[in-house]
Amino acid sequence: MAIVTLLTDSGENDHYVAAIKAKIISTNPGIRIEDISHKIKPADIGHAAFVLRAVFRDFPKGTIHLVGVDSTGNRGDSFIALQVEDHFFVGCDNGLFGLITDKNHQTLVELNSINTISTTFPERDIFAPAAVKLASGVAITSLGKPMSTFKKMTDRQVKATKKQITGTVIRVDHFGNLITNIPREPFDILSKGKAYTVQFGGEKFRRIQTYYNQAEQGECFILFNSIGLLEIGIYKGNASELLGLGYDSTVNIFFEEQV
Amino acid sequence: MAIVTLLTDSGENDHYVAAIKAKIISTNPGIRIEDISHKIKPADIGHAAFVLRAVFRDFPKGTIHLVGVDSTGNRGDSFIALQVEDHFFVGCDNGLFGLITDKNHQTLVELNSINTISTTFPERDIFAPAAVKLASGVAITSLGKPMSTFKKMTDRQVKATKKQITGTVIRVDHFGNLITNIPREPFDILSKGKAYTVQFGGEKFRRIQTYYNQAEQGECFILFNSIGLLEIGIYKGNASELLGLGYDSTVNIFFEEQV
Amino acid sequence: MAIVTLLTDSGENDHYVAAIKAKIISTNPGIRIEDISHKIKPADIGHAAFVLRAVFRDFPKGTIHLVGVDSTGNRGDSFIALQVEDHFFVGCDNGLFGLITDKNHQTLVELNSINTISTTFPERDIFAPAAVKLASGVAITSLGKPMSTFKKMTDRQVKATKKQITGTVIRVDHFGNLITNIPREPFDILSKGKAYTVQFGGEKFRRIQTYYNQAEQGECFILFNSIGLLEIGIYKGNASELLGLGYDSTVNIFFEEQV
């Protein structure tokens, strides 16, 4: 029996999340439901895409991810189910899914084409039934009409030259740590045999460390985190507040030939 | 095996919710527990009743709903188990259960009459054992002495005449949307062949729409929501903050003969 | 199949908790995971220890408690698994486990000695695999090298004489209630045949009650709570805010011979 994960912006003080779960359980009580988060900021598809991208591959292949973030989207957005990297996703084609992977989809269908229910609560009335079908072994191709493509938005891009990598903060996490879009690979290549300076706000550092606790309490740390991205923080402090940086702040790494 | 849902005002940063779950699991590890919410405002039985009423019927019949909101109630309030609309409820007779349905109960017992445990934590020590018994197939009649009635409070009433429907906001949800107590049925009947104006705060609108995304971002929407109640919001905005309206605000619909 | 509980300071708006769960499920889909809390204040091992101590014994013996609070600890802190009071705990030896019980451990091993993974996310990469092994029946002794002792911190102590018990507030809970470290036993012994006065802030009371609802709404209550500790609150109010007391505030009980 497959797992259905839930990722929504519905919060936890209303009936919305329970209504989605109740729908799933009522249809197939054997399904295992796992919450990813219901604390996505309302309609913030960037926040949702960051969280989903960071964790979906940790679930077993074949897991169904029901995504209820900005589900009303814009007029004309379809409700879709897609298979990509051997995972299934069900939600609104509002651009979010284009941000979670660079791989091509294996299958993509438009749910609306079959399910023509008029609803203001698609998570409960359209996504949950589709997720239950997938979890129960129904083929994704039977859930709707094939589509050729889904919405792709251009994510913030990292610029890398021999002299410089420039990225931005794409997430301030629960601890106030600043997670950037700078991956480890270009840094490893470009930093070979070179000294470097990491610069953000008014700060400059000449070392990227390996573990959080290599910084003293209250000191700044810079490391490649558990999802392979450059992360800046204050050890046992809130870097976003203390450094005055946040979403979209610029982070530079400058390389110089060592003499 | 039946499902036990949990609805409490205990928050999530203490041991309270885990203690209830541990008690259930320790007694019968096969029970499926589903959280409805633990974010009910402390002792706010109106908030709890709104959430429970909105979702309990979505769970399978026979589900046991353990309600730990204002469980100490007022001196003299009984702890009860009741069956209504083929669902079971366990909690304190503080008026909450009278707000979730207009139907008569099928069975009603006073838990205290059998279980005379002295406790300051009835959710763990009285409600959880009762819920486990129900989930394990024990008859509700064996949990306590039959009672003839439980506390009924008068909910805010909608006034409807040929010229006007007047209701109030009964819930500001996570998105800041204003959910009123005005149901769809009287509107459908009274609006036949008539123009209408929806009025709240200083605003007047002449259209109730069908979907959220028929409004533009930042525009006001008015629709009958997924639980059949009139809902007012700002598309991708927080209506409560932006309109300065909240719990108990008045909403009117005026009808006029079309000329 | 054993249960794995999770207690972290990771919050619920990132991918962290889902990543831990995904790791567990991917390895052994039959494991039952129960959240204790993810709302521990970042790196607050006192908060975490209070919650864990209050609830771990309510779970069945053999339950595995994965603790991800201040997991990076201080440089040199080991990652450990221990068995105590027939429960298993997996986490960082940062002092937290020394605060949850006064009993000696049954078994204690250092996880690092076998698992030498370099990681900035030990909950996912080290604790979760260890918890899965324990839940799957692997002996704790096979998870690492035996250690003789783990970090013990001195908890705030209660002072008790024939004339006086002095304790402190060790937790302000979700309701604003002030939970002290004063247990029922010394009070029961010392109060025999004596009048007493409970004093905190500028307040003095001459009665410890049995139930919350023996106070009127807005009145102060003092009772021994469901975990056997003296608790002070305002009935249906927030005592911490209303009394201006909080973590570490002093509470005295004075005894006097009755004439």
C-alpha cells in the first residue's frame, strides 16, 4: 500500500486538513498518510516548492504527494496528476511542480478532464480521490486526459564564473538559518587551489566549515547543508534577525588565485 | 477497527496530546488516531464546535471523536459519551456537543457514573479509556448510566425574511476569510427572480460568485463555501485584517423585486 | 512492532520532520511513528526534558524515543542510544537525557563508534537508522560501543525543611499555567497537622485545591497536577501573563504549627 503525503497552506486551526484526511480514510482506510507540512505561508508556492523539493525523494518511490498550496491558482490553471522521478504528485498546475525537479515528467494528466465536480475545496473533492486511486493501484493514465506539459517557472538562478559565484537566500528556516540556492558542486570545482571569501550583508568570511558546531555559540557558520546547499547561520542564534538578512538577500563567493 | 479523532485546545508544545495518544496506544495498539486540531483557542467551545461540525461527518460512520476543549467546564458538568448521526463523541458536557448537530442523540451516557477516578487530566484518564472501549467494540451503554439530555446552547441564529437575510461571522479562518452562519438554502429560495445586495462593514456587492478565483488578486469574493456557508474574503489576502471585520460581525443580504 | 516517537525543536514549516519520518518509513514501512512535539524552543534542552519526562512512561515499554533537540550539542558530544526504565532513547549526549529520569541506565552505547557518517542532519542520518534498528528488534548493544556514563546536569532542586518548601517554575505551559518542580510527596508529609501558606510573586494562598474548576473563572488555582507537580494558574486565564511570573520564578510553601 502506497503512502500519501500532505503538503498544504491550510494551517492547523481549521477543519481543512482533517477533511482531506477523512476523505482519504473513508475511501481506503488502509492508506498511510504522512504530513509534510501544513504551515506553508498562504499561497506561497516558492515556500512549498522548497520544502517539497528538499524531501520528496526521501519517501519511497511510488509515494503520492498531495499538494494543496494556492490550489485555486489563477483562472484557467488545471488540476493535474504527474509522475516524475518515480513519485506521484497531485495538485494545481500553478507553477509549483515546475520548481521541484529539473527532470522531465514520466506521465502527466489533467484531472479536470474526467472529474468535472464544481468545488471550492479541490484538495478534498478532487485531489484526495485522485490520490486514493493512485495509492490503490489505479493507473495514473486513467485519471485524466494526457497533457504534454505543465507550467514551468524560472527559479532564481545562481551565477558562476571563475571569479565569483552569486546566489540568493531562497529560504529562512525555522531556526532563522539562511539557505541559499548555491549548490556544492560549482564551489568544489571553482575553489580548487584558490582562496575564497564568502560575502553577505556587511560580513566577509574566508572559511566554509563542515559541521554546525565548529562555530562557537553566537558565531556565524557557513556550510553546505544536508540538502547540499550553502547555508549561513548563527550557532544557537537567529541569523535572519541578527544579520538583518532574509528571503532574496544576495550571497557572493569570490575566488582569488593563491600567490 | 474504528478510528479515534482528537480535537483539543492543548497546543503542541507540551506533553498533553502525546499523553492522550500514549494512553490509547498502550491500551490498544491497533487503533488509528487522527488529529483534527490541537490549535483550538483555550476553552473556546465555539471555535471547537465550528471545526467539529464542519468535518465530523467526513469520517466513516462509527468514528469516535475525543474532544478535549474546556474539559473542566463548569462545576457540575458531567463527562459524557454520546452517539449521534452514527458517530461517537466523548468529552465534557460543557455545551459544545449541543452546537455540532441539530439531530437528536441515539445514545447518551454519563461516564462519571462508572468511572469515579479523581483526575485533573480527564482527556488522558477518562476520555481516552472510554474512546478505546468504543473503538474496541464495547457498547456505549456499558460506559455509564443513561442520561436523558445534554447541554444545548443557543447558537447565533440567522434571520431571514422576504426582504433580508441577516447573519454573523462565526469563524475567521487561517486565511483570514470570514465564514458566516448564512446557509445556501434560504438564499437560493429568497433570491429567485430578485436582485440582491450583500452588505458588510462599509462594503456592498451585488454578486455571489461560485469559485474563489473568479475574483482578481486583492479583490473581494463572496461565495457559498465547501460546507455550504456564505464566506467573504479577499483573494490571496487577509479579509479580516483588510476589512476590519471579525468574529460576530454582521452580514446582510437585501433582496429587491426586479423591475 | 515497536513505536518510534519523535521529539524535536525543528518546527513544522520546513522539511526536517518529514525527512526523519521518510527515512524511517523507507527503511521499515511497518513502524508506527508518533509525534511528541516539534515545538520545543530551539536548543532548549530544559523544555525538551520536561516534556519527555512528563510523558515517556505513558508509552508502552520498549518504545523508542528519537530526540532531535540541540542535536549538534557542543563539540565532542557523542550521539548515543540508551535503555532506561525499559524505554529506548536515541539522540545527542548534550545533557538532556540526564534530566528525564533519576534511574540508572540499563544499556548505553555510543552510536558514533560504528556509524561514522559525516552529516549536518544527525536526526535523519544517524538517529533515524538507529531507531529503525531498535524498532526492528536489533539489540541495542549492536548499535555501538558501550559507554559507562552519559552527561548528567544538575536540575533545579527543591529545598524542603520542616518550615518551608522552596521550588521554582520549570515550565510555563500552553495555557500559561506555571508548573513548578515541587512534588506532592514532601508536601503531604510536611503539611500533616499544619496550616500552610503558598507564596509566589506578591500572592499568598492558604489552600491547595484538587480540581481546576474549584476556582471561579479569573481566580487563582493551586493544585498538584496530573504529573504530580505543584501547578499555579488562573482558571480560564493566562497566569504567566496575569501574574507576571515565568520560568525560574520562586514558589514557597510555609508551614506553621496549628495552635
